Amino acid sequence: MGNRAVIAFKDEEFPKDECPAIYLHWHGNKDTIEGFLKASEELGIRGNDPTYCMARLTQVIGNAIGGTLSLGVGCYGNFGDPGDNGVFWIKDWEIVEHDNPYPEDPVEYDEGRLEVTYEESMKVNSEIFTRKGDAD
């Protein structure tokens, strides 16, 4: 089944179905997502521009999880069922709303998992994002 979620950018300039979004199949619990968001902010990525933010967040996540599966990009309306953990709406590197169609089956929050995700994301992405031009 997975540990699925959608991360979508909350912005009034986009109709809800057209908001930039990322689908995660195996890394969709709240603490893991918060670890990716914390790393992205620490890397100096602008968090207030919907399309730029989602492109760079996708890069951070893809670099951190590796492989060729478990990550998708598109508009919120493309994803249908957001999976086990629902939709995490973000703005400025914070979760501002959480739509969960499966509240009876929550994934336990683990502060340690947030820190491990953050540290692993920083380890993989720090060198990439400090090269000239990569953070622009």
C-alpha cells in the first residue's frame, strides 16, 4: 500500500486543482515531510513562489530518497486519491493545512524521523545547492 501523501502549494493565485503538487508513495508521513521542508528552507530555497518552490522541493526530495520510483509531480487535481496521509498544503516551508481522507488510520508522528530526514536531506543536498547558480 505505501506511506502515501501529496504535498501541494497553498496559493490564492491558483485554482485549487491547478496548485503545484508532489506525490510521495513511500515518504508521506508528516514528520518526513517536515524534514524535507526544514532542509529546503535551510538550503535557502525561496518558499513563497509556488512553481519554483515545488520544483526545488522535488529536487531535494528526489536527491534524498534516490531511486527512480515513489515520486511524482503535477497539479493537485492530477492525483485523485492522495493516499494514506492525505494532502499537506504548504506555504513558506510550513504545513498550513492538512486534508486527510483517512483520519482513522494516522501514522504516528516521530520527532526523531523528522531530524533523520532533515539530516539525510542536508547531507545529500548541501553540496548540490551550494554550487554557483544552483540555488537561483
